Amino acid sequence: MEQRPHHDESDAADAAFDLPETALARCGEQPIASEKLLQGRSCVMIRHGDALYALRATRAGKLILTK
């Protein structure tokens, strides 16, 4: 069994995910915790090229990405 690299406490939320190898290979990086993106807010705006998107966290704990 392959051992994963050690993560310190600041990476604990990211390290909690056990993704299939295909998902990691497709993206090429470890996941980023939504808390790091939202930083205590319920909504952040993301610019992608010329488009603007809103990433929202719902009260039910889901994420919604809208254009």
C-alpha cells in the first residue's frame, strides 16, 4: 500500500479526503478545502476569463457555482 505524505494541522481539512487516483491524476493536485476559498464568507466571486461566477455555501453545507 502506498503511503501518503505527512500533512501538518493546517492541511488537515485537505488531507481528510481520500480521492481515487484517477481524480488526482485528472487534476494533478491535492484538493483545496472550501474553507480556504471562502475564508469565513458564504459567497466569493471568481473571475474565469471574461466571465464572473459566484461560489456560494448553503446552510445545508452544499456549494453552488453560478454564472
